[in-house]
Amino acid sequence: MLLIILSALPFPKLPYYQAMDTPPLPPTNDAPRGSLACVGMGMTLGSHLTPLARSQIEQADVVFAALSDNIVELWLQRMHPDVRSLQPYYAEGKSRMKTYRQWVELMMTEVRAGKNVCGVFYGHPGIFAWSPHKAIEVARAEGFKAHMEPGISAEDCLYADLGIDPGRFGCQHFEASQLLFYERRIDPTGYLVLWQVGLVGDLSLKRFSTGAAYRQVLVDVLSEDYPLDHEVIVYRGATLPIQKPRVRRMALRDLPGAELTAEETVVLPPSAPLKQNLAVRERLAALDKEASIA
Amino acid sequence: MSDTIELLEAIGQNATLRHASADQLASILEQANASAALRSAVAAGDSSLLSAEFGHKPNKAPQITNVPGHEEDESDDDGDDKPHHPSEPGHSQPHKHTPHKQ
């Protein structure tokens, strides 16, 4: 009975954050309609998978997996008989963008064939992950139902494990390379979180790590806003429940010589106190005064 | 011998086990007849020892994202080995790839 009621409910078409190039096609009645759900597996095996994400996996016709740990992938295989790993499409010397486009096409091929497809991504499927956003955009542009289910991300674990509240001083997040390729404004009165420092400065998109010389360029850029003896935190969350988070602290100047993997994240705590904006405060006080008179 | 994946899932879902000390967990795993690889990984605090059971197959971290601005300016040509210089964010080039329409 519950299923009958649920199947009769209308499914609202959700807006998507990116403008579509092509208007959605009207649904037809003579073909099986595929669908796409991109879900997050969370970070830690057994701990973070949401009931809704698990349900998406179990109810799918085909599951594609892009996970950080092969043991987590084995766990996923217990949930569905047809789990297809996306890992083999990575290769040294091959552009990651080509890999990510292949992932989108693999998922969309099954959606176009009328299958209910679930793409499972480690952490949150929409954070530092191009393919899920693109696949949803393409699926919707072609008239298919597509959506994303959030997962517990590396960022979520970072706040918990390091005891950081991003609301206290504010928090900027950048892919580390973006600080080198573009002119960005860093605010050293808040937290700065840098992702993928292990491959910072890779213009080729074909490497999975760069090296000390590239990290030295990053440190040189950061030294415009931070003293070289400023303490930075190198963090990696647990992917298996028998692991502890890995937390290392070091001076900014020592970052180039540190061993760093692509999964590790660098956090720079604030180096300067918040500065009061006196002009705006005066303006607000004047508004308060006007309000009290009125 | 107990199933290692099931044991890992049970540990991950249980607040006491997830935050147990290595000694406590090692004792529980021994009672649960866990594999030697899992027990040694817990005892040593080194999950890489699980590779004895599952093989050494390190995954690439899928969250390695594209370099900003690259996503719209690279062709699908496999043979293109030239470095790709980032474009201006938001100034995308037309796609060579056109999604199939159903």
C-alpha cells in the first residue's frame, strides 16, 4: 500500500545550480525512463553512509563507484550485485579530465538505456568532484530525472577532528593550485583550508603528485599573507573504522619538505585578529538610533 | 574466520567499537575470530596490513578535481599531451562533445 501511495506522488523537477544549454525534453510514454542519482559514501566505512544513500544504491539497476579505498569498494559490492568501479579509467600520463568525461559517459550510457543509475562517490559527491555535477547537468538537459544525495565529506570530518568552527572566524577553501594559477584574495584573519596540496601546481592534469619545488611556490605565495613560522596543520581523515585521523603540525616553511599525499589537506589557522569595520559600525549605530527615535 | 568486511562495517556502526583503544579492539576481534590481517592491522595501528587479505590495490583519490578553468577547454583527443593552461573561470569554450539525445 505504501508503495502504491509513494508511486502516485508527483516528483517535482528540481532546479539545478548551473544553467542548462538545452531545455529539458518532455517525457515520452513509450520508452523506459532512466534516472541518475549521485550519492556520497561518506568518509569512513560503516560510519557515514546515510540511509537514503544506501537505499539509492540498493534500488539502482547499475552502480558506478569512485571510492578512495578498495576495501570500501568491496563493502559497496555487498550492497549491490552490479557495482562497476571507475578506478580503472585513471592512468598516469592521462588527463584526469578525460577520465572524468569518461565517467560521465559511462553513467549516461546506462541512463539513456533506461536504467536507474547510481553513482557512488567518496565523501560528498558534489565537493571537489566534477563528474557528478556534470552527469546530473547532462541527464537533466536530456530530460532524465537526476539528483544528488549529500554525504559526509572530508571537510565535515576536518571540522570535527580538528575542533574548528568555520563560523567563528570565517573559513576560505581553495584547491591549492587555484592560489597559484589565479590571483586570489586570502583573508588571514580566518581559517584557510587548502585541498590537494600534494599535486599543487600540476598544469598537465596528468600527474597524481608534484613535489617539493611546487609546494615551495605555494609557500612563497602564502608568505605574502602569513609568516613562515606560522603553524599549519596537515590533515587526513579516516576511511576505515580502524584508523585514526592523521594530524601533523609544522611551520609553513617546512611544508615543501613534508611528505604529502593527494588525500591530505592543509589548514592555516588565522594569523591576525579580526579588525573592526568602524565605518560600517557607525552606520549601523545611526540606523539603530533612527529606529529608537521612530 | 569471520568476514572482515562485515566486521569493519560493525566497528564503523558501533560507537564503543569505533572509538575503542587498539588493545580493547584487538581483544574483541580475537573473540570474534577475526582474520590475522585485521587483527594485526588493529594491533599495529596500520591499516595497510589489511593488504595481506585484500591485496595491495591502492585507489586513486577520486576527489582529485580538475584544475579550475580546465574543464571546458580540453578536447577529447587522447593524443594531446600538451600542457593545458587554465582559462579564465566562467569563460568556457564550446564543447566538442555533444550529448546524445534520446
